[in-house]
Amino acid sequence: MIQRHSAPPRLYLITPPVDDPASFAGELEAALGAADIAAVLLRLHEADERTLIERAKAMAAVVQRRDVALLLDGHTEIVARAGADGSHVTGIETFAAALAVLKPERIAGAGGLRSRHDAMLAAETGADYVMFGEPPPPGVPEGAGRRSAFAAAQEQLEWWAELVEVPCVGYAASLDDVAALARTGADFVALGEWIWTKPHGAAVTVAAAAEILADPVCR
């Protein structure tokens, strides 16, 4: 399970859409070895159900042997068969519908929460964590208006960390966001698809993020 813990926050990695686990495994292994990672959110490229399950199983073998949780981005219907630890579900209505499939054995993460009311409802109905600040859809670069959205997420995280015991995840759209998210009291900092596009490799960015989180200034 993903549990609330004392500072510093732990890292949560979001993959690009994966269609060839074998070619992605090496880079993922390197990223997982670069820092303390709590969870990996696996995004899967569209395919038939059997192929999705096979891809998720292949990624689970890489992630879980390091004692890191593997979450699927949606796809709650295949979580158990894929051997994943849970699912990240976007939208309070979709989240509520997914609970019967995920609980009590699997992690149920909630994102795409449009209001504080939605976030509280997710927590009250069984969310293992809530995410504030949304990564763009798979394959879509960070868009305009990101700064204002980030400021709103910071405010939500500060409010949540002060009042609610359920862990919270803050989404970092760049390395520059990491320290600010840590100072909100977030339990986890999510690094998005952008880390996998860096020419020096994701592991370097992950290590840099971990170094920022370890700085006492961020606590």
C-alpha cells in the first residue's frame, strides 16, 4: 500500500504510453535504480485486452522486484489479471465505479478531481491517495496555462496536507516544480512523461529530483 509518511516526499513516476515493454525496460530499470521510488504509473498504448495484460505483466516484473508499486493508468478491469498493485483512476464518477473492482486488495488512486468536494469524496469512499495537478493526456506535451494550474495545485496540496490523513501526490511538470511541491507537505511528487524525453535519460532527472527532495530546505 501507499502510505503517508514523514518528509521528505517520495517519487512517483509516470511512464509514456508503452507498446514495447522490452525496449522500455532498460530505461525504466535505470530510473528505478536512480532514487527511492514509491510507485510507477504505467500508461499503456491502445491494444486488445490480452496484449494490454501481457504488457502490464512484463512491466510488473521490472517494477515489483524493486518493491515498488505498479499502478495502471485506468484499466481497472485488468489490474488483477496483470498482477498490478492497483490503478490510478481519473474523475470522481469513474473512481467511484472502480472501487468495487479494486478494493480491498488493490490500490485505488484518484486524480482528475475538479473540486475540494470531489477530493474529500474520493478520500471518504476509499482512495489510497489523491493527486493534485494533472499530467496531460498520454503523448501530449505540457500545455499553456501550466503556471496558473500549478499554483492552484499548490494551494490544494497545502490545504489537504494540513487537514486530511489520506496521502496526496503533487504533479511536477518540470524539475523546477519539485521543491515547491515538497514545501506544500505533499507525500509524493509525480514526475511525468516529460522525464523520458530528456536526451541524458530519465535516470539523471530522477536522481536530480531526489537530490532536491533530500535538501532540508524542502522539508
